[in-house]
Amino acid sequence: QAGVHRTAYTLNDQYNPDDPLHELEADTARTVPDLTYKVATGVERVYNLPEENWLSDITKMGASNQGTRLARVKHTIEPTLKYRYVPDVSQDDLPLFDSTDRIRQKSLFLYGFTTKMLGRFIPERGSEDSIPEITPEVEELPSIEPRSLLDDLAGPRVTDDLDKPVRNRLGQIRELARLSLFEGYNFIEARQDQDPNRDAFTDTTFDLMLNPTASFSQEFGGTYNREHERFTSWETTSRLSDDRGD
């Protein structure tokens, strides 16, 4: 991926809070290129489940889940490697309105993995018993498109669509669990040591989501500093809904 961030400034007020004796220029512009390379792969395995098992019992909690049965589970492991490069562009003489007015130089490797468990639900009674040709096959368990990586490990992001299953012919497919771990290596910090208190390795970003039923999900994510052995950010989200959808 290659992109360009272009900002043009036209100022009515040229006052410079950092240097009151020297006004800001009335018309300035800033162009910052951004290059990203990402490579990822995945391995997966599908497990057929017997009619009576503890996982199917958990996923049937709630009146709205009584008409289907968890028939198959797919486990995926998706390792990812990403590199992002942003050159050093002088921006000290530009006005400062928000964080996007200063785009820092970057040379960052991001690596980690995401593992997910997807469930295939089929009607407990229906045409799949008498017409097996229209029963969804193992190949119909899709690899749900992974969420975009956190922007340079800035912190956790929680999606808001966990209660919307993917419907595919008979029954549905739902993501039951997900765990992701990512860490980065900052080449700029490693070479220049801009901050003595900051290591070249970034904090580890993690995200754990459990979605056993369409009525309940729990997610916990954050960032962890391994050098100082402490959480630098975290967030948790719980979702509950009744059979009416509230």
C-alpha cells in the first residue's frame, strides 16, 4: 500500500503560541508519504461435533438459539507481518490544530497472530435430514475477513457487530472466540534512542473475545509493556441482549 497525506493551511489568525514574536505563514502546505507492506497467511481445521456436547449446550442458551444446533467448528491461526515507513518531513513551522498536524517519522515492523473459532449452526429439524445435497458443506465455513491491524499499536479497538452472524443458506455462521497478539519493533527508536525511557520494542497489543451465544459476548483488550511489566492501556466490553433484541 502507498498513500499520501496532504494538508493545506490558510490562516486568518497567524499568531504563533510557540513563538509569539514570529507569526505563522498565512498559506502553507505539508505532504507526507506513507508506505506499508503486509504479508499474512492462515491455517485452519474443521471439527465435526456430535449432537450432544458441552459446547453445543452453551451456544444454545437463550430462547432465540433453541432452533439451531452447533454442528461444526473451524479453528484458524493467522500469522501476520507488517512494515510501515513514513519519512521525516519538517512540520515545526506549521500550525497545530490536532494530532494529524504532526505525522511522525516511522520505520516500524509489526508482527503477531490472530486465532479464531467459528461455529456453523444448522436447523435441528429440516431439509438437511432428507436432502443432504443442500446441507452446507465444510467448505462453506468461510474465513471471516480479519479486522484491520491497530494503527501502530495505538491501543485496543472493539468492534460493535459481534451479534450479527453471517448467514449462509441454511442456518448461520458465528464467530465464537478470537485471540490476537501483536508487537512491533521501532527501527527509529533503535537507531536514534529518542527517548531513554522507551524501548525499541512496542507494547504488546492483545484482544480476547468470547461470543458463546448471540445474546452475550465479552471482550477484553489492551496494551502491555513487557519491560516494565504493567498494562499501559486496557478496556473491556460486555454485550447482553434479550430475545426481543434489546
